[in-house]
Amino acid sequence: MAGMLDGKTALITGGGRGIGRATALLFAREGARVAVADMNLDGAKETVAMINTAGGQAMSIGCDVTKPDQVAAMIQAAVSAFGRLDCAFNNAGIAGYQVDALGKKTADWPEAAFDRMIDVNLKGVWLCMRGELEQMVKQGKGAIVNTASIAGLAGLPTSSIYVAAKHGVVGLTKTAAIEYAENGVRVNSVCPGYIETDMTRDVMARRGKELMALTPFRRMGRAEEIAEMVCWLASDRSSYVSGANYNVDGGFMAG
Ligand SMILES: NC(=O)c1ccc[n+]([C@@H]2O[C@H](COP(=O)([O-])OP(=O)(O)OC[C@H]3O[C@@H](n4cnc5c(N)ncnc54)[C@H](O)[C@@H]3O)[C@@H](O)[C@H]2O)c1
């Protein structure tokens, strides 16, 4: 059976573990050649090894998405290797505990934590989109998927700057979708609920019961369940979908 992404080339940031890795594996299984980028190059290499062992085609790229020169080089490397860029998944991101904001309410976030959160989770997405859009406009076609979150759609106590950054990602997604429709580029985002990855291990240990009580499915999602939505949004099967933000959250946002 034909793969959903047969003949396509893709770039995935934050592909060294978690949702990015699961998506890279699925993209490759569905026929895409995948550039796996991560600040943690070892993680990206591991993902690539998993893809290659399974018979897929992938390459690793070390890239910190907050660094404009590294982002430009990442996109250049993917385009040089593959000849074009059909799909991009802007997924690299960090959580509050990674910027010393664990459990802090809005007024208590350190300024440095604000700056770092916005730098990675919002500016990083924009820097990637900037380069990807330039390439996709040249091609006259492309599909971008950004990782937002349920935090891009609702307030979540003690996550305020994460929430602000993810609302920003939703805003970028909607605006770019309108602007680049005439160029054949679709831009969408996926909004995961609580997903079992390294990112959520701490919060689940502390507040798992409370958060699962807010999730109608009463369980966390798997990274592979996010990858399915991203794959569809990146594929031609979603050809009339742009500017949309899809919840994959076990019903959380319905509450
Ligand atoms: N896990 C969840 O419950 C959940 C829910 C909603 C949204 N998200 C979002 O999904 C995305 C992936 O999360 P995850 O759960 O897979 O997390 P994760 O921590 O398992 O993986 C994130 C990856 O991004 C990379 N990364 C971090 N900062 C980077 C930077 N500056 N440049 C390049 N790479 C960088 C890390 O090295 C890591 O490999 C994030 O944007 C996160 O905000 C996660």
C-alpha cells in the first residue's frame, strides 16, 4: 500500500526524543525522507539510526532553534540533501521546569525564565517558519505543522509564559496560513494534551491524579497518537486544511 508521505521530504525539529521522534519514525514509515534536527545531536542520531534500521531514509542535524544562523543552516542542509522541503514539523520546545519556573504563578516567573521560554517556544518556531516558508514559496507548495498545545488554547495555572508562547504559536499558524495560501503552503498546528514523554514525567509525578481527572479519557496520550495527526496534516490528504489547530488531548478541551 502506498505511504501517506511517499516521495515527500520532511524536516522535524525536536526530533531527538518524544513527540518529534515518534513523528520522525511515522513519517519515514509513510515514505518520507526525514531530516531529524535537535539541539541534542546524539538524540537526533539515535532517531535516525532507528529509521535507517527499519529501512527508511533519514539524516540528523544539530540545531538550536533559538539561533538564526543555525536554523538557516539546518534548512539549507535539508534542502541540499533532499532537493526540496515538502513538510516541516516545528516541534522543539521546553517546559516550565526547564527554565526554573516550576509551580510558579504569573507574577513569580523570573525574567530570565520568561525570556528563555519565549525564545525557544515562540521565537524558535518563527525562525524555523521563516526559512521554511521562503523555501516552500519558491517551490509553490509545502505543508508546515507547528506543535502548539492545549496551553495554546486555554490558560493553565503555573504555566503562564508557556501558555503565552503556545498561544503565540497558534497566532503565527493562523496568520501564516492566510498569508501563504496564495503560494500553495498550508500551515496548521497540533495541540497535544498530556502526553507521556520526558517533558511530562515530573508534572505527572506531582499532579498526575489531578490532571487525569481533567482528561475525559483518564489517561495520558502516547507520542505516536500525536504523530498520527501531524502525519495527516503534513500529507496531501489534508489538502483543504490550513490555519487549523487540532486538539489531540483525550477530550481535555471539550471540558
Ligand atoms: N508532552 C506533552 O504533554 C506535551 C503537551 C503539549 C505540547 N507539547 C509540546 O510538544 C513538543 C515536544 O514535546 P515532548 O513532550 O516531545 O518533549 P521532549 O522534552 O521529550 O522533547 C523535546 C525535544 O526538543 C529538543 N529541544 C529543546 N529545546 C531545543 C532547542 N532550543 N533547539 C532544538 N531542539 C530543542 C530537546 O532536545 C528534545 O529532544 C514541545 O513543543 C512541547 O511543548 C508536549
